Amino acid sequence: MDFNLLSSTLESLNQPKYRLKQITDAYYSGHFKDWLAVTSLSLDLRQYLQSQFPLYSLSVEKTLTSSGTQKILFKTADDQYFESVLMQYPEWNTVCLSTQIGCPLNCAFCATGKMGFKRNLTAEEIVEQVILWKNQFPVDRLVFMGMGEPFLNYSNLKLAIETINTVLKIGSRKISVSTAGIIPQIKQFALDFPQINLAISLHAINQSTRLKIMPITQQYPLNELLDQAKNYVSLTRRQLFFEYALFEDINDSPQDIASLAKFIKSNYLFYLNLIPVNQVPNGLKASTKLTQIVNYLTQNQVDFSVRQSFGQEINSACGQLAYTTGKI
Ligand code: SF4
């Protein structure tokens, strides 16, 4: 919502000063779908505001449900579409947020990348995803792993996290951000948000393989990314998560996994998340060696887990966001 416009509108209507706070509280509560539902305001005022501007800049176009997962297709004020997913664990709900419409990085395994890049989401649009999910479900944790590369939209990400922390009261330790490896922003993020969990989408442990899967490796080479990872943990003393999706005959050879194990064990704050791949059309093939790899990592005492995959039936699992828009 445009709070400056709201404030001047209320002033021109000779509304008392406390009205702005009343409306701000209603906006962030996530309990109202439009102005008419905010019954603490007079009917005249509600009708007037409803006719002037929308309560939220996003609208919920469609909600899809599968076991343990919900997906919302959001529509923006400029008629663009993007998605966000809610995963229901036994003890909490986690929302996976988007930061861009499409993505410019074009990772080989990712449906979002195949959409191309449309634009950055505003801080308001990022925060409204949380608010509009709260309208339907309790929201306990957030991961920035939806559409887009969060660190290519850093200033809006930063603003959104600050609002989420201070106004929506979701603490830093319950928030995770994942990056494909935008090196300068990793350092900035460590300084700005040392309490927020960071994950690096690694997916390969040598430069040539990673270049094939993630073109961003050309701009930010793997050795520099791994050095920055070491800097990150020495600066924050926080665990750093590495995401590694397993692709058949690309990054799942015994040599790849041995190098990966050696790297993860090189620092006690490094932690590996293995990701069984969700197949997307024309995407990379899932590895069939998960069991052998898990056995190897266990025998070699590597700190790791295998990421639970949610929502494949509604194309809401990792690397699948984009389908509902029908853009690919
Ligand atoms: S995996 Fe992430 S960074 Fe890569 S194209 Fe998809 S959304 Fe972009």
C-alpha cells in the first residue's frame, strides 16, 4: 500500500491522526482481503478508500493444494504473475518467497530461469506475500528460495526483511535466504543480517561442471565463491548451508562426491543439503545414485541431510516455480 498517499487522503478527509495507525495495523495483520472488510472503519470511509486504491498491491489469482503444500499464483498491479509456496511441516508452516518475476540467471535445471527475467519485486510485494499467506494460514518460517535471485534485488530484499522482522515479528533465525552465488552481496548480507540463515546453491564442486549448470559461474568463479563462503563463516560464526542437487552423470560421480565431502568437512560450520531433483521439461535428469551417495557421506561423517521434497504434483517443488503462469 502507498502509505504516503493514504496519509494525505486521510488528511484531506479530516480523519483523526490515529486512523493511519489503525489502517496500518489492519494492513499488516493479514486479516482483511480488501477495504470493505476492515469493519473498524466507518462504512463511508471504507467505500471511499475501496474506490480510490486497493488495500494490497498484490491479489491472489489462484491457490493450488496438494498434500502438505499450497501454492498461490499472485497477480501484480501491472498484470504480471508470480508464485509463492507454503509447506506444512508437523510443527510449523514455512513460506517460500519470490523476489523477482522470472530470473536472469538461467540455471539449467530451473523452470523459473526458462521464463526469462521480467522485473524485480518491490519490497512491498515481497512483504505482501507474507501478509496474504497469513490471511489463509499461520506463517512461522520464511525461505527466500522462490522465483528469482534474492541478491540481485538486494535493496528491496533488505527493506522487506527489516519490515518482516520489526512489523510482522518473524525473527531472523526463522528466515533463510538462498543465493546462486552473487559474491559481493554475500559479504554485505553477512554484515547486514548475521542472524539470518544463508544457503548457497552449489550444485557442482568444480568450475567447468558448475559453469554448465549455472552460467553465473562465469561472472563469479567457483574458487572465489568458496573463498567468500569461508569469509562468511569467519565473519558470522554461523552455519552456512550448501545446496547440492544431484544430476545424473553431471555432478554425481564418486570423484565429485569425494571432493564435495572434503570441502564440507573443511569447516565445521559448513552443512550440506542434498536435493533429489524434481524433473522439469527439457531439464536435467535426476541422479539414480542417491542411496550410494548417502552411504558414502554417512561413512565419511559429513554433516548433511537429504532435503524433503514438497509439492511435485502442483509444480511447487524446488526449481519448478513458473508452471502455473503458463509462460513456459
Ligand atoms: S535456480 Fe534460482 S538463480 Fe537459478 S535460474 Fe532458478 S530462480 Fe534463478
